[in-house]
Amino acid sequence: MGLKSSNIFDDRVLVKQVIEGDSAAFDALFTRHRDTIYAMLLKFTGNSDDVEDLMQEAFMKAYLKIGLYDPKYDFGAWIYTIARNTFVDFNRSRKSNALNPQNLPLESGNSPQVSAPTPEDYIINAQQQTQIERYIAMLPKDYRRLFELRFIDEYSYEEIAEKLEMKLGTVKTRIFRVRNMMCRLITQGEESDEKYSING
């Protein structure tokens, strides 16, 4: 029990550090919860290739929304919910009826809720938002719009393909690439700055 409480406490500390701009803290959160989320997604998909793709997408969404995390709730349950919803979107986009989203297992306990931010939260979230915008600006120009449509506006692959008048396969390939780029920027921080800004 003590270990679990310690982990929850550590998660909250790491989340605060992520919001304040510490990319290594996000890497630590990813490492800590990776195996649990991987096992859950593998059970849902039965395909390790799909799992890796969904893992990256779920943790990307978590990073972008981490300022909305309510520390009253377990971070593991929060990221589980994001990963589960990512799978539901993926399953729906494939127009597959093999799994009904309503039959998927829910995380134990109450679902994390979004609480009203405090004035301090606004300041911290603004700091993270500035860093996210800086990372997006460092992406190659052709990929910035794709990233924003997929991860900020949360358009489906099909909607993006229609909006940009691109082939669906091309959209998927480019989003895969830009997601990898952003993951490196988040986890490596300043070390990745020069590489991507040059390509911008």
C-alpha cells in the first residue's frame, strides 16, 4: 500500500515538473505506465504493430492535455482513460464491429474529472502551452498543419485526408512521422531543437 501511495505522489510531482517544462519528467511518466497501457492495448487489438502506434498517440494526447489533469485522481487511471478512448477512436475509424466500445473494461474507481483551474494553474498551463507551441514551430513546415489537425483539433485520419485533399495512406504515413518527431522533441528537449528547426 505504501508503494502505491508513493507512486501516486511521485506521479503528481512528475506531472507538475512536466507542466513546468521538464521533458525528462514526461519520459519518466511514460516509462512508469508504459507496460500497463501496452498490456491493455494489446488485449484490445491483438496486434503489437497497432499497439505501438496507439501507445504513441495516447501519450502524445496525454502530454498535450496534462495541464487538465486533476491531482485528486490517480494519474494511471487518467492515462488509462486516454489510451482507452484512443483505441475506441482507432476502432471506430476502421469501421470494425469486432469490439463494442461499451463492452470495454473501465478503469477501477471513479473516472478522473476536470476541475476548475486555479490562478496558479493558468500560469503553469500557459508555460506549458508556450513550450508546446515552440515544439510545433520547430517541426518541418509541411508537418505542422498535420500535427495540429490530428492532435490539437483531434480530426480523424479520414477527415484530415478530405480537408487537405490528400490520400489517406499519405496522411497516415506523415502523421506517423510527425508524431515520432514530436515524441523526440518532448523526451529529448533542447537536444532535438537544432535538428528539427533546421528542417523547418
